[in-house]
Amino acid sequence: MSLDDSRVNTGSGQVSTGALLWTPGPERIAQANVTAFAQWLERTRGLRFTDYGELWRWSVTDIEGFWQAIWDYNGIQAAAPPRQPVGRRQMPGAEWFPGAELSYAEHVLRNERPGEVALYYQSETTPLTALPWERLAGDTRVLATRLRQMGVRRGDRVASCLPNIPQTVIAMLATTSIGAIWTSCSPDFGWRGVLDRFRQLEPKVLLCTGGYRYGGRGYDRGGEIKEIVGALPGLEHVIYLPYEDVSPPAGGHAAGSPQVHTWEELLDHPPVEAAGFEFDHVPFGHPLWILFSSGTTGLPKAITHSHGGILLEQFKLQRLNMDLSAGDLLFFYTTTGWMMWNFLVSSLLLGVRPLLYDGNPAYPGPGVLWQMAQDAKATMFGASPAYADMLAKRGFVPGDEYDLSALKTVMLAGSPVSPECAGWFYRNVKRDMWLLVGSGGTDVCSGFTGGAPVLPVYAGEHQARNLGVAAYAFNERGEEVTGEVGEMVITQPMPSMPVCFWGDDADQTKYKDAYFREFPGVWRQGDFFKVNERGGCYVLGRSDATLNRYGVRIGTAEIYAVLAGIDAIDDALVVNLDLPGGGFFMPLFVRLADGLVLDAELEAAIAERLRREYTPRHVPDKIIQVPSIPATLTGKKMEVPVRKILLGVAPDKAANPSAMADPAALDAFIDYARTQHDY
């Protein structure tokens, strides 16, 4: 697409919410996958839609027709056919494609093309390298065969503490190809954080390595791996990927201790031809993998997703709402402990080539990921808004440094995206590109809101609700509202909603309590949400981190959006405390740029900016400088634990240190709660 095909409006200064940033031209609209899908619906179903909004409304009202169309359009293969697209329709407990038997991994490996590249990978020590399909598929079949020989059967759990490297992809595909259940933590998880997750599952196999590199430094994990191996009940086998001179965990000698195998040992096996390999075809709802909530309080929830649900949802999401096609090259910066890794690897379903990166995104310099994107000719580049803020504060301009002519799309996910952050990409990366901003969750391993390549991009706004996602804003009375902030709810089931929380009771008490307690039969996501008249969406922070002042609810993202434009502030966290007698206290905690100290002038500037850009209700009662902002391992600000600590909850009851990126970040808040009497 050339600049003649689009309109771009970025300006050079501050970008306001709702400013038009980009409009797709006729060529991009005509070539979009969602356009082809709409044309296919007209040819094969006699359905005609004049715009994306009409298509979305059909997708969330005729859910049987929509999801059957997704099945047919993507050529889903089933060893046993479904009787119908939807059996039971209620939430929780919706039944999808009853009778169908299929395999997620089979749909990946059906794209095997000898001589073609399956994926690319790079790390701090490994240059950009291509992995051909014959290696990916061949090693997957060999490892799956060895797992079967080790006694791994349908329903057994296989856990991984490997980094974002090809071996992890191969292990996931091998596990799921035989009906076993995959789960993963990244190597930087502390041993207690790993055990909090894996002990719930009692895996039969653990894949691990002796260490990892980050920011030019090696981290020895040998001691922690031994701790993990020794504390996992029912563990029978350890598959060890060597790291430098770190010894593998001991095993295989004492009664009940697991056998230890090296990766090379297991892969040293005659090839297993595609024609001779049998996938385990499982029911649509059979567990595929288990992801975990951040576990800010208590044990992380073991969120269990299904083969069929993930298969359909990823085909729909990536093909229609993200406009990905076979041959595209997708990069998203993630670790193996975040759902975005599962998303990234699932692009193999479409014949897209994922690009894996293991290491610090700013080492040895801020351009490392953009250099990689240039060399690999990435068509979609994805990262978190925090990464973009880091580049902006360093004054780095990727578009001036690298050839990004292959780049069609930039995707931002993981936290709210300020209007200024969106404008920064159009000014500093590329003018003629689509900026895709969305919101989803580990809960469904997908997005609720996001992109539509046929719609304009407005600053601070998600373009639309994704197809098949009946997302609405509800007020306190459970009524749908437009143009007002409410609770994000999903009123119709989605195939990738969890089949269960692993270890829940027979009544699924924890599952129901997590999503259905407030609005029975309706999924409550736990985010503040607003939909405007044209269908644009705003996700305004967690609703359980409510800022409720004078009866007006404020999303924390509104505060953060303003602060993102103040150079002196590196990071921030705001909470609101409901006090006895109907009062409240709203402190704002800020981490300032190196060497800066909070003074009256900066405090006044912050207050004036918030008052000017939003309302006087957005101005905090007090601003406090702290050395760091507490966040989970996946980068989410820990607003709820901080609020609990400030209200007097014991720190060990308010937060789980093993779920934190830096447990020491809470110290300043604990001290503030103990020594200050502002509230």
C-alpha cells in the first residue's frame, strides 16, 4: 500500500484521544481477508453485509452460523465430524461442535512444505536463523514418538521451563499431537512461582534448561531446577536442554526419582515419516494447554483451554481481525510464560512464519528488534506499550534507521495504549501502516477488542470488537450502555472460553466465581469498558482497581495516558481508597527518570495536566515518589495488591511475591502504609 492509498494524520506534537491517525485505502480494503470472508459468505450463504459493523452484529447473534462458517472457511479437519456447531449454549458450560474429534497439532503440521521456512529465531547469542519445515515437523514427530515410548498418554501433563526458542515450539507440538496437555513458565520465573503453578497439575514430564541469558548476562538456574524437580509430585521424566556448563538435575537412581534425558538423546532417533505418524484425535473440548493467571493474590488460576476452541479462535482472530495470511512473518516480543507466546506460535496454523526472539529487547541497543525485523522482512511487529515508551524516552526513531518496507502492521498489546503512544508509531516507525491495538486475556487466549483492517485508526481507541465476541459495557443494573464507562461483559459464549480451571471442584466453583458471580449467565471480564457510537472501544483499566470519586468512575488508563506525555515520569501507579464515612483518598505513585526528585513544580504540572486533559476528579490527593512500580511477571501494574496494602491488609495476604517481576518493588508501599497518615 502506498501513501496514495491511505490518509495519515499524526502531526508533530501531542495527540489527543479520538484523533484520526490513518484510513485504509481502497486497495487495502479490497485485499483484506475480512473482505474475502464477507464475499465468501455472500457466495456460499447468501448473506450480504455492507460494513464491518453489520458483519460483527451477525457474528454475535447467529453464533451457530458464524462459527460453522469459520469451521468451513478454514477447512477444519475432523477425524469424526460434529453433529452441529453448538450443543448447549449457556455460559458457563457451552458445548461446541459435539461429536467432533480433531487435533490442534495436526492443523499446524498440515502446512509442512519441504524446502520452505517454518519459522525464524534469534537470541542474544544466536543470529537470525531459519528453521525449515522438515526440521520442525520431523523433530516434532520424533519427540512425540519418544514421549509415547516414555508412557505419556492422552490427558497427561507436560510442563516446560524453556525459553522462546524452536525446541519449545517442537515440544508443545509433540505434546499436543499425542493428546497430552501442555503448560509453560519462562526460565526467569522463580522456583516458588514455578511450583505454585506446576504442583497444581502434577506433570508427568518436565522440560527445562540450566539457565538463560538476558541483557548480556548469563543466569544459572541449576539450583532452582533441582528444587523444582525435587518438589513436583508424580514427575517421571525430565528432558534437559544443556546450558553452558550447568549440570542437569540428578535423577533415575533413587526410588521414585524421575529419569533424566537430554534433548539430544531423545532426538537421536530414526526419522518418523509423516505417513506413518498417528495424531491422537481428541474431542473438541479436550484440554490443549493450561495457562495461568498472574496470581497477584493466592495461587495462580490454572486456566484450561481446548483443542477445538483454540483452533477456531486463532484462525478467526489471526486471519480476519489481524489480516494475517500464509507467507506473512509475525513477530511479537514475548516470553514463554505469557499467552502471547501461544498466540505467536499459533500463527503456524495459517502458514504464517513466527519470528522468535529470546533476550532483552533493548540489548545491546534499542534497535535490536528493529534490525531483526528488517533482516527477516517482518510484516507484523508486536510489542507492549511499555516497550514503545522506552524507545520514545530514548529518542529512538526506527523508521530512520532501518528498512521497514515489508512492514504492514504494528500490534500493541499487554496494557492500555495512550493516544500519544499511538501517534509516536506513525511519526517514528512508518506512516503507511496499520496500527492494531487490542485487549484480550489469558482467560480466552485471544482478544476481545482489536483490529479491523477495513476501518480507520483513531488515537487511544480500539477499532472494533472482534468478530464472534459479544462484548458490551454494562452499568450497575446490568444494562447495556453506549458512550459511558461500564463493566466489560461478554453475553454470548466463545469457543476458547476455558473448559475449566484445573483442580476446580465438580461444580466449577472457582470458574463461576471468577467470571459469572456478578451477572449470572454473562461473562464479566473485570475491565472498565466504553463503546462509542461508531463501535470504537476503550478499555480503561481493571474494574477491581476502581477510581470512584464523587460517584464518577475513572479508569486508571486515563491517568496513565496523561502521565505518558510527561517526560519526567518513567512509570506510575494510582489507586483509590474508600474510607470509613464515605470518604476516599487517591494517591499517585510515580517513578521518575534517573536523577530527578519530585518537587512542588512537578507536582503542580502533573495536577494541571490531569485537570486540563480530563477533569478535576482525575487529580490525585497526593503524589509520592517511589523507586519502582510493582508489576506482575507479565508486566501488569499491581494496583489491587497495592490498594489492599494501603488499606491495612498484610503484605503476604495482598500479594504473591513469586508472581512479581520484582518483589522488592512493594517495599516502598508497605513502608508508606506503615508510616504515613494521609488517609
